[in-house]
Amino acid sequence: MLRKLSVFLCLFLLITISVYSDGTNNTQTVVSLPGQIQKNNNVVFSSDGQYGFVAAYRRPDGSNNNEVYSFSTNSGLIVDRKEVAFAPTTVAMDNSNTMVVVGSAATDIPTAQIHILKTDLDGRFSPDSYVASVPLPASSFGDWIPSQIAVSNLGYAVFSNKASLYVITIQNTFNGIAGETTSITEVVSQETYSNSNRLINIDFDKNSNTLVTIWRKSNENYSLLLHKLTSDGKLLPISTTPNNPTANEVVLPPGEIIARGSNVAFNSNATEIYFVSSSTGMIYSYPIYGGGGLIEKARYQLFADGAIQSALTSPRNIVFRNVQLSTGFQPTLYISRPLGISRPLGVKPNAIVTIEASDASLISAKIFDEQEDTMNTTINEAGTVAYIAMSKGTFYRFDTLSGETSAAQNFSNTLLKVYLQERNGLLALTGIQDSVGTVNLMRID
């Protein structure tokens, strides 16, 4: 398999990319935001695709911003704005247009602040809003404020403060008011919390309400915690290893590092999860309910960093799709290395690889020449196309089955992330130009 991968990588290194004026053959709309954004300032769309929502991390002068914006996806004009937390980052939305915005509070003690908003059919914010404040554990200087939040369609959101998991009500019901905390699951105590002992990531499947938490227990020891979000706002541990003191913990082999920024992918019915080690390049799967234990799928040297410090800071992103072929459905994984690195022992480039989930055999691969760029990728629902944004402005469309790059485009601004709402054919690329945030909107076929 490694020989097969090497052949593909050599071929892809020789590919020359043609740059077109418009990779989608459609008119672009550019949203200019009254503030600066960063990679955690994501874009979400209303269910009909008429409006988009994004927060700005800072104002143009560099001071903390505290607003989230609504914009028209047709005109690109700002429709409405709402004051929220300081330095807001992630915006998440459920299927009833209830929105959750994560930021921080202007307090002496580090605190994450979560604002809960509603929008109407015209993309405007309702006057009422609710706030939940979550304390953050004290650590060394420069420790980050978490921005991830998982929003369910049950009326709850799950937030990790890096030590505990909080379930917060986001809908007013007979049982509670939006902003109330319904449960707290402590994983790491305040006494043992440190930069090398904390929760670094959460992944949530809305259809099954399954939560996976990545726990960094030391520089070389990692675990996954499995929970189910219940209809009454509790996190129920999924018992996978009854003989383990923590029955819902999946312990990784020592030395297998999952870098902060890496994620876990669910299969179609959330009965199996997949992830990639940044240190060894090993692809793992774990059947949640099968009792089969951790499965080593294959090792890809392209994704192996070896050195601990490199592996700790170099994430691996993974996506699952069930691809329909003429012969039937094929479970498929898409693994990307968003940060290329150069070391005395060799270059580890930005790359995306498509593999069969069943045996981890290679389908396609793409190596990028932009070694100093940060790469961000989104995959369409069919699993046939990857849209790839490079930080210095190049945008690619990649056929995941054939391995061909059919179109590319150059933007004049720095690109941060790419988002896709396939239902309405919307593609959004966030970026920065002259210290101001931008959202480039495109219609795709």
C-alpha cells in the first residue's frame, strides 16, 4: 500500500494547475465585514440560503469586537447586527434558526460567554437574547479560549471548557429557560488541569446525538470519551469498555498523538468513528457498539510527523462519505493535512488523500506546492468533490475519485476557511483584506 501511495504522490507532484478567472463559472458576491476575522469566525446559512451569519473577532482598529452580522447572500449587504460576547468566534445554528455565538467575557477570571439568539425569515435578529457564562480553568499564559460548540436539534448545546463538558439549554421550554446549564460532566479536575492534561476537541453527530471528546492526558497519551446527549439535556456515557474504570473511554496506544485541531469522523449511522494519528500516520476506526475494540486500518507515511513537538501542533482532518458508485455504495474517507512543515529530515507537505474506509486503500491523492500556506477543505455530500482554499489566495476544485484538479482561482485576499451549503448551492470563503474581514460567496452547480 505504501508503494502504491508513493507512485500516486510522485505523479501528483508533477501536475500543473491551470488558473481560471472563475472556477465556478458564476458571479461572485463579496461581503465586506466591519471588523477583522480569524479562522474560528465561521459562516452559517439560514435554511433557505437567503442569509448568512458571521461574527467578527476584532474591530478594524484592532480592539475587541462584540457583534455578529447577518448578510444577504444575493447582494452581500449587511442586513442586521447584534451585540454578543467580546471577541466572538464560532456561530452555530439548529434547525429552528436558533443561533449560538461563542466568545469571551470582559472579566478578570477567564470566562467563555455563550449568546443564544433567534432570527426571523428576513435575516434579522430578534430583540430577545440569552447568555450562558462558563468559567475556564486557570493555566499558563497564552492558554486559548475554546470556540467549539455542538448544537443539537433537541434544544441543547454542548460546550467544553477544556476540563468539563457543559450542556446548555438553547430553547425556552416548560422545563427551563435558554441559557441554563442542565448538566456538567467533569473530566479533568482543577488541581490536575494543565496544558498537557485537558480536553482539546469535541465532535458531535446531530442525527444520533453522539458526542466524541478528545482528551490529551499527556504529551504522548490520548483517549476518546463517548457520550449520548439525552432529550432532557444530560450526557449519558456510552459504555464501551466495562472493565475500564472509565467505561466510556477509548484509550489510544502510547505515542499516538491527536494534535489540537484534529477531528473525529462518524460513519453514516454513527456506529463507527475514524481518526488519524499525527505522530505515526496511522488511520484508526472504532466500532462504538460492536465491542471489537480499536482497529488499525493502515499507516500512511505522508501523515506521520514522528517528532513529538511537530505532531502536537500539526492537525489531521478527516471526513466520511458514503459514495454512490455504479457498483453500489462505497464508504470513503477524506484525510487532509492542513499545515505543511519543513524539517531537516524532509518536507511534510499540505495534502489531501481519498481512501476506501473498509481497507484504507488509496483512491486519489493531491500534494500541494504551497508549503507555507494553510489549507482548508470541505467535501460535498456526494463525496465526489473537494473545495480547497489555500491561505495565500488560491482556490481549487478537486475531483476526489479521479484525482483531477479541474479548476482553480486566485483571490487577492488571504483565505481562511471554506464553507458549503449544498442544499442551496452556496459556497463561502472567509478571508482578510486590508485588515477587514471578507466573505466571498459563489454559487456552485
